[in-house]
Amino acid sequence: MLLEIHPDNPQDRLIEKVVEVIAKGGIVVFPTDSIYALGCDAFNNRAIERVCRVLGKKPEKANLSLICKDLGNLSEFTTPIGTPTFKLMKRVLPGPYTFILKANSNVPKIFKTNKKTVGIRVPDNAICQAIIEKLGHPMVSSSIHSEDEIQEYLTEPEEIYGVYEKITDVVIDGGAGGNQPSTVIDCTGEVPEIIRQGKGIVEI
């Protein structure tokens, strides 16, 4: 199913339709503030396994992140974080950043792996925010890549739909996506470290 949702003023009835699919274990392709992503309910193991199958990767190799509405969910998934890290996250989020944090015992249960870290995203995207708010808790997600050697990421919704129509439940058309991924910041050490420079520009 291809759903065209307004990027700035998402239609409630369409968001409800997407959330209904996610709540039943469906997987969806949705826009973020960087590139389009594939996601599902963070608390549905079968859905997470489906996402991994679509990606063609084992859970421990899939680079899955948690998409959150704000920083209110951090304590559910991470060990206590220091004040400097929290201030940095508060300063740049919502935004195109993935923060790698030390995971607590809930994360291995979610991903069915021995993951010691977890990626946290709070995208600055109205559609994404509306979905998570209506769902009531985070989603698990992963970026979708293009098989084109020149273009790393798929950016056009109709093109994305052509690839993912039969292997996902919903593809959201929220306008053209970007081709720069999020900036990844590793906060598991004493000092935050940028390990992938993407769309987000930040001074650490």
C-alpha cells in the first residue's frame, strides 16, 4: 500500500492507518529528516525479524536503531548517561543524528542479540513524529539503500514503492527523501566521537 501523507501537516486518518498496520506487526517505509527508513514496532520481535529478512541481514548485523519521539524513552533502553552527553543530545535533537549509547538489559530482549550498545534517533520529521506519538512508543528502524552503484540511497517514493511494494505493508510517500544519512555520534566512551559524518553538523 502506498500512502501519500503531507510532509508538514500529516493527515490524522492516514497516520492512524499506518499505526494500525504497525501495531499488528506490519513493517513500513517512512521518511525521516535524512533518508527514507524501514521500520516496525520496537516491541514486536516477529516484526523485527521481518525487517531483518527484508534487509537480508542477521539481527546482530542489521544496524537497527530506535526511533523515538523525544528523549523521554532513554532510560528504557540505555544505561544512565552523563550530563555532557545529555546536553549534547538535547541541543541537537530532534535532528539528523544517531547517538550510539550503552544499552541496558531491555535491548538484548528487543533485538534478540547480545547488543551492548543501541542507536537512538529523534528525527525532525512531522510524519515520523506523528507515527511515534500515535503508536505510543519507539519504532525499530534501518536506512534503506539503493542497489545502484552511484546512488547509495533511494530518494523517490514511487521508486521506493516499486522495490518494497511486495515485501512491506505500507510505503509512505512523504515527498522526495534526502541522500545523506544521519550523522552518527558514539557516546559510549569518555568523549563523544563522530564516527560517520552525515547530514547533521555539530561541534562536540
